[in-house]
Amino acid sequence: MAGQDVKASAGAGAALWLSTLAFTASFAVWTIFSIIGVKIEQDLGLTETQFGLLIGTPILTGSIIRLFLGVWTDQYGGRVVFPLVMLAAALATFLLSYAQTYPQFLIAALGVGIAGGTFAVGVTYVSKFYSSAKQGTALGIFGAGNVGAAVTKFIAPFVLLAMGWQAVAQIWALGLVVIAALFFLFTKDDPDLAARRAQGVKPRSMAEQFAPLKNIQVWRFSLYYFFVFGAFVALALWLPRYLVGVYHLDLKTAGMVAAAFSVPASLFRVYGGMLSDKVGARQVMYWTFLVGIATTFLLSYPPTSYVIDGIRGPIAFRLETGLVAFTVLVFVLGFFMSLGKAAVFKHIPVYYPKDMGSVGGLVGMIGGLGGFVLPIAFGVLNDLTGIWTSCFMLLFFIVSGSLLWMHFAIRQMEREAVGKQLESLPQFPEMQPIHEPAKHKPTEPGLIADWRPEDPVFWNETGRKIASRNLWLSIPSLFLSFAVWMVWSVVVAKLPLIGFDYSTDQLFWLAALPGLSGATLRIFYSFMVPVFGGRLWTTLTTWSLLAPALGIGVAVQNPETPYWIMLGLALLCGLGGGNFASSMSNIGFFFPRNEKGNALALNAGLGNLGVSAMQFLVPLAITMAVFGGFGGAGQVTSAGDTLFMQNAGFIWVPFIVVSAFMAWFGMNDLSTAKASFAEQSVIFTRTQNWIMCWLYTGTFGSFIGFSAAFPLLTATQFPEVNVLQIAFLGPLVGALSRSLTGWIADRFGGARVTLAVFALMMLGTIGVIYFLGAKDQPGAFAGFFACFMLLFFASGVGNASTFQMIPAIMRKEIARLAPQTPAPDQLKQAEKESAAITGFTSAIAAYGAFFIPKSFGFSIAETGSATAALMGFLIFYVSCLAITWFVYARPGGLLFDIENKRSAPSDAAKAAS
């Protein structure tokens, strides 16, 4: 009924306006820490990160429960679910007034967050009363309940100053109870629920309602909402603290100015719903993202003083956003966020009229999680960079990514619909009178339309030569990518010697961030080759390595370089980490099944050697003026030696340039490898994809994480050892073991080899723990080093064995899931999914390059030892071994019959028995 174009159902007015009132009150409670949190921070002496966690914790609860509350509203009706949620939130808010310690406040904040779940209840309940032509306006009115944040900012400071923050919590809780009672008394069941009860129809199961969540479109909507709503909640919580810190306002004034953001970001949601009904949600989203990019860019610019050497002397000036300009900018940002929030939820009831609870709940959950994650990120960025405007820098990147994804998705849709017409158009309008498609159509250099690697004749006569050329041109690019990705593992260890005054935790942050950005980029890079082509994408990603290489070379020459710039360069190094996923996906398309494993092992293993080569060459390169005066002066260390740290970045520049040109002029694109992101996204519904992500994190995540952390860990635990002379050996052992042991998995089975790998990794971790505990004893470093070499060796073998498992797993899975599909089509689908899973698992596993260094840094900072981190790794390896045995290697496991050379009994055999 919700999706039909009929008049609003009976009781629609009461449902809409009472839901809006209830949501306003709930939102006021949900954001209560934006005001009382400032007072609590002062009373407890919290850090920026602790404050960010405190104000974000309610948002976590309110976000996670949205998915389930939306489904329950579909099943049991909003008239019952809405007041129950409000009463639970009221109880938690009242008990908040009795909290005294920081842990108690965090626990209470989890309960307060229940109030945020009312959004999913309201949109599901209200949408059922209105036709599709009016749902945008109706949901816009309901969403204006976000103004509850402004209510808190206007009123709570006065109550706090007059009666204390405890009174704020108690009064807000009482308000929720009163409005919950009014809601229950004066609303009706929604039409769908009433009709279902009249017919005696049972509500749909959760599994059925969750089915649409596999659509990539739903997750794209979620990203949009992450910005327009999640960033709104985050700023609503963060702005009072920001205004007090930046403009030194008192809390009452800061609350008033922050309301200049919250009010338009709430009330104008009604107008956004009307616009979405009138001009279309797509147009509104474009406006929102474009204005969001402009405003966050201006807001992110930090106060900066400039001195220009003019003709008649120095010219000094300062750029700074004053309070008035800031207020205007956040008002504009809030206004367009309100339009965007309405536009996102205009889509959902139109596309998913029967699944508003689950889809709206997921989108609301992801958006709400933005309100949890972003305040914490804002606090972390403040602590790391010391720049207040860093919060807007982060938002600038989020909104830019959202716009790009939306635009490319729309372009892809348009091209699929009118592709031939677009191809017939000239490149520029001025060429229209003379344009002849056959003559002037742009060519696609390097494109191969006919590619049949499984055809023995084609492969031996044509295919092998082309595939080999692409492989051996891909390897140098991947080699350089790994070298640039992990270059911080060497640079960071030397920064204190040349005057960079960073704490141990700050150094581990620099070592870890390339892993974070590289792993995140891999998620997207996994799907880029079928979209853009391997030749173009390899060339572009190789050129991108110049940014961190040149940036590092400039930044390390001056110890006064701000820490936030060093953090930015560390993130840019992740461009190298992302390349692995696209490179493996690309090479996998060129080779036949029986040679694919060896090709991927060569590409990955020799590419991994970039880490070892970098850790061997950079310590040598920084000791001499490789580029003479052109490369800059050296830096004098505390011991009186001269180092040329800039060479750590500059040394790779000429090789990057050569490799990029080689990729462009020597590689090929395959038309058979073309596929949209949507076609590849089916892997997100495959359970085996997520299991292999876990296992590959245990192998490759360990390899890359230990590669990043080993030099700095050794330097902190064994300072008498010159670790840079031997650091390259670990990655070398891991890379060679991956390249040279692929045949073991082919012969004995990937699952069985992976079992042995995790047993060895457990043994190596126990050994490292033992020798760290005895580091003052003779031979401790030798034992520590030997155990780490065992870890590198085992992880390299495991990298090959886990990748060997993926094609075999997917061939069995596709045969099970699509038994009626012809065998050739099953094989084609299995190979396509195997390629996507290979890239995606490498993306998830690459987070080891972030979490392992950070785990060591946190463990050392908190306990003075790395043992706690290693114990965590040991537990993780135990879980990997158990999963490998239970799912794949045991009798009855998915790969047991294959690896033991047994086949399932035929139908004839079964009949005979």
C-alpha cells in the first residue's frame, strides 16, 4: 500500500505530526552530550579523543539498532514500537544523572543512544500512510525532527547553568515519557499492519526482509546518508566544543551559534522532501554534494599567515575564517544537508516499497554510524594534527567520494541505456558538422577483443606471448607499489635521529597509516580493472606513486615540517598498497586456469619483493648524495653523521616514470574482462568470501603488518641493534616463500598447507613472546629474529596456499548454488567471482599493515611491552587454524574430497547401493 498512488490513509495526519514530535524529543535526547558533554569533559579532564568517544557513543547504539527496529516496525507496527523505544531511552537518560566516572558515563551513553533508533521506526511507520507522490514531503516533515538537536543547544545551556547537567538529563527523560504516552493514545496502526491483521497474514521473516540489502545500490544510498545525516549529527555534537576551542565563546553563545547549523539542517528537510517530489532526488543530491564540497573546503582551510617576498620587501597577510563567515558557511552547509537527507529517503520507499523497514533501517544505521565514527575521528585528528579545521578536511574527502560514486553510477547507467547513441556523437560540439562516426570514432589503444586463453591453439600461438608480456610489465609496477607503500617502515625509524621530535605512539601512527589507506583503497581498486581496463588503470596507479615519493623527499628535509603533513604523506603511501588488488585482478584475466596460480604467485611474490628491496636499498641510499646538489642538503644526526633522508622518496621517482610509460605502451586491455561494479558485487553475498578474508588476513595481513612494524619494534625493544641492516630479510623471506612454494599447495592441497601455516605462525608468535620476555639475556635477539623469520616464511607460504584455495572453493560453490547452469557457464562465473574475491580479500587483509603496527604501539604505550599485542595475534591464529580445519580440511569439509583426490559418488552408484 505504501507504494501505491492513492490518497493518504485515515490517521495519516496524526501519525505524521505525532511521529515528528516524538522524533524531535528523541533527537534532543540523542544529542544531549553535545551540551552536557562539555561540562563533563571539564569535570573529568578528558582528552579530545575521550570527549569524541563520549559524545559519539549514544550515536553508536542509536545507529546499530535502527536496522532491527525498522524490521520490527514492519512486523509489529510503529504505534507499539515507537513508544516502547522512547520509554527505554527515557529510563537510560534518567539513570545518566547518577553517573560519576568516565566508564559509567560511557555505559549510560549506550543506553541514551536508544533514542536515536526512533528514526527507523518513524520513517517505516509514516511512509505506509502516504502514496509515492507524497512520501518525499511526508518523510521530509518527519525528518525535520532533527531540530531536536537545536532544541538541546538552545535550552540545555540555560538549564545546565541554572540547575546542573543532571537536571538536563532528568527533564529530558520526563519529556520522552510524556510524549510517548501521547503518541500511543492518539495514533493508529498503519494501513499495511491493519490489512495484514484483518486477513490473518503473518509478517514476513527477517531473512526475507533483509534480502534487498545485497544490492549495491542500497550501500551507495548508505554512503550518501553517511555524509548528509552522519556528518550532520557529528557536527551537531562537535560544534559547541569547536566554537569554545577556536573562537573562545562561552557555552551559551556556542550553543546559539551551533544552532545556526542545526536548525537549517533540520527544518529545511521539509523543503528538501518537497523539492525531491518536484524536481527529482538526483538533482537535489547533486546540489547537496557540490555545495558540500565548496563549503567544507572553505571551512577546512586553517588560519594561515603568509609572507611573500615582494618587489619592495616582504608582504605579510593572514587568511582566517572569522566567526561571522564561519556561521554563514555552516548555515549553508546545514541547509543543503537537510535537502540531501530528504532526497536520500525519497529514493527508498519508491525503489523498496515493501522493504522500507530493512532498507531504511540499514541506510539510517550507516548514516547514524557516521555520527558515532566522525566525532571520534575529529578528536583523533585534533590530537594527531593539532589543527581544529581537520574535521572539515575529513568531511571534504567524504563528500567528494560520495559525489564521484554517484556521478559514475549515473554515467554508467546512462551509457548502458544509450551507449550506441553516445558513441555516434563527436568528441566536441564544434565537430558536429564534419563528424563521421566510422572515420572519427576514437580508438581504444591496446584493446584485445578476442581473448580465449582456455583454447589450447589460441593460447600457444597468440595468448601466451601477450599474457607473459603483460605479466612482466605488471611486476615492476607492483614491485614499486610495495616499495613506496612500506617506505615509512624505514623512514620512521630514522626520523628521531634527524631532529623530528615525535613520541613512540606518533611514530607508530606514521608507520600504520599507509596500511590503513592502502587497505581501504584496495577495496575500491579490486573492482577497477573490469571498469576502466587493466592497461589504463595500471598506468594511472603507477603515476600516482609520484605523489608520496616526491612528498617524502621534500618533507623529511625540514624537522619543522608539521606532523599533520607527515600524516598526510603516510596516507598517500597507501596509493601503493591499493595497487595490489587491481594488479592481481588484471593478471588473473590473462591466464588459463591451469597457469593462473603460477602467474598470480609470480606477480604477487615478485611484487612483494618491493618491500624487501626497499628495506635493503633505502638504508644505503640515505647515506650518500645520490642526486648531488639537485637532491638537497643532508641532515646531521645526533651522533654527528650525515644522512640524506630525502633519497628514501626520491630514489624511486625515475623508476616510477619508466614503469608508467612501459605499462601504457606495452600492456593491453581485454574486452572480456569488462564488467560493472554491480556485476562483481555478487561476492558480498558469498559466505566463502568473508571466510577467506579472515584467513588471508592471518597470512598476508601478518606479512605486510610485520613488514611495517618489524624495524620500529626492533628499534624500540633492542636499541643496540642496527635493525636497518637486517630489516629487509623478513620481507625477502616472505616474498620468496610465496613465489617458490605455490607448488606445495597444488600438490598437497591449499587447506592442508594453510593448516600447517597457522600452526607454524602460532609457534613463531610464542617464540617472539618468550624472547621479548628474556630480552636482557644473551642470545635473546637471535631467538627473537629467528622466530620473526619463521613468521615471515609461514605467512609467505600461506599467502600462496590461501589464494590457491579460492578458485577451487568457488567452483564447488557455483556448482552448488546453480546446479542447472551449464558447466561452461558455471566455470566462467566461478572465475569471475574468484578474481573479485582475490582482490577483495587482499583489500581486507591489507588492514594488517595498519592494525599490527598500531597494536604494537598501543601495547608498548599502555604496558611498556609488545607482549599484549602478540597474545592477541596468537589468539587470532588459533581461530584461523580452527576455521580452516572445520570449514575446509576436515572430513566433510568443502575441500576435503578435492584435496584427498576423492569424488562424490555418482547417481548410478547411489542407485546401485
